Amino acid sequence: MSRKILCLLLSVASLGMFSSCKDEGGNGGGQQIVGVYKGDMRVEVPLLSYDRTSLQKIYLTSSGENLAKLELRDFSFGLPGEEIPVGDIVVEDIDLKATGDAENATITLEPKTVTVTLSPEIGSAQVAINGTVVAGKLSLTINVSEALAVDRVNVTFSGDKMASDNESTEALMTT
């Protein structure tokens, strides 16, 4: 009789171990990508023949299981003699997909398009994002379309996860 109870207890314990595996590795990488990424952001505005690269930060936070929130705060781009404020670009509930093992995972930010209200100069626009995080490096594409003043803005970003958000992003503009 005690042997049957021991087998039953071992079976129940092993079920707990198997169910915990999903919690550890099945989160789509949400917690692995949370942080601030600092790197080069290239902004192209075809209508204005504008193409510049600057140092920027992208903020990624978890917004649920297998979901992330992306923020590009106080975004603007400069033309000769004029700065065009765009405002905050925030895209919530981006689906995440993890491939590979936990140490070498590639986390994909699945493509998502949303309507965002930006600065009065820009108005509302369609914002499409997609990207990946591999070994603490974020590669991202943001396409802003149907924007009032500039029609379309193409943005690419490549940056590394920061240890903290205390580093500055002095405007380092290059052509």
C-alpha cells in the first residue's frame, strides 16, 4: 500500500516539474528583452530628401505574457534651421516569438501596425514596426505613413541593451 502512495506522490511531483517548464521558457522572451536600448537611429523622410543618423534610446517593457510595449520618447528630427517634433511613438501589445535556446534566443517583435496621434505638426499617422532582439542587441524598423506634413518617415534602429537608463543620448548627428 505504501508503495502505491509513493508512486502516486512521485507522479504528482513530476507533473509539477513538467508544468513549470512552460513558465520558464515559454514566455516568448518578454522578460529577456525588457530594458532600454541605446544605438544609432537612421531617419529618412523621402518627401524632404532628409536622411540623418542620431543616437537614440528605445524602451521595451513587458505588457503581458508574450507581449511587449515599445516607446520612442520625444522623437524629433532636424532640418536646416528647424526641428520637427514628432512626439512619443508608443506601440503596445506587440506579439513576441522566441526561437532558439534560452541563452541564444532570437526574440522577434512580430510586425504590427497601429494608428498613433503624434504632434500637431505631424497629426495622426500609421506606424508599422517589426524587429528582433539577439544577445542584447535590438534591430528595429519603424515606418510612419499617412503623416500630415511629411507623408512618410522611415526609421531603422540598431542598438545595445543598456545596463541602466542613466547614460545620455547627446544628439550625435551624422550624414
